Amino acid sequence: MSTDNAADYGAPFAAHEESLTPDERARDESRRAVDAVILRMARAAGAAVHPRPIFPGSTLATTDPEPLAGIGFALMLADAARHQIHRYVKRAREDGETWRQIGQALCLQQLADERDGDVGAEAFEYAAGPPTQPFDRLWFSWTCPACQSRVIDYGPYGGHPDDCETGHTDGCRRRAAAVAAYEARWDDED
């Protein structure tokens, strides 16, 4: 049988895929991945899974866990995603990215604008989480690649680098560069 005249049912989907931006393609991929992971989680947990129409009245079906179990699996997945975000924020700070850059990656600009705040401060507060006690100072830790020490980062609130980050060893190149940049800014303002 010749395939030259066969219907190409994948063509409309391929044309749709090509019309998407890279971010839209990534978002579509994330939806498919989440659906597949939740189904694997349900099967791994021994939860009941059933075919369901993809929309009311459709003869096409998808396989899903029971809705209440699906909620639980989706929450587990969301928690795992939050841990990954935290890990990537830590890596970004270790790589020298600023809190402002991290805030932009976290898409926090609109929130910062609504609060008349700074996107870098929003990113830091997101990463640090709420204080455990009222009036506790927020902090976020990461490992300095230059001195291999655990750094306690107090956020992008300005001031001398030693007031913003503690834990660098004496002679740390990264700390020295931050201090030199800070002092150069002050020299430029004089």
C-alpha cells in the first residue's frame, strides 16, 4: 500500500507546534510531562486509574487516576518542583547571578511592581521563605565556588558586602571582588 495518498493526521499538530514560540513549546511539553508523571505516580502507588473522555462526549479517552488521588499526586509534584526551584536559585547565586536576575527568571516583576518593591528583594524573600519568628532576619545559604565556604546571604538590600553575605574565608576572590566593586561605586559618587 502506498503511503503517498494516506491522510497525514499529524500534519495539523506539526503545523501548530511550529507556530509556537520556544516558551509555548516548553509549556506544552511541561503539561504532557506532568500528565505522564502523575499517571506513573498513581500506578506506582497502586491507585485506581480509569479511561476518561478527553472532553464531554468525546470518543477519545485519556487515562487518569481518580480525581482525589490525582490532587494528592499533583501536590507531591508541585512540592518537588518547589524544591527544584530552590536548588536552581542556589546554583544561580553560586554562579554569581544577582537577586534581580533571579527575580526576573522567577517572573516576579509584576509582583514587585504591585508592591512598589524591587524584583531582587522579591526573589530573595521567595527563596528565603517566611521568617520562623517575627522580626527574624531572613537569610539564604549557598556555597561560594571561590572559597568553598557556606555563605549566609542576607539579600540584596545594599550596604557593604560583608553586611550582605557572611561566611566567605579570608582571601576569598569573590568576596574581594564584591568589596572592590562596592568601594568603586562609593569612589564614583564622591
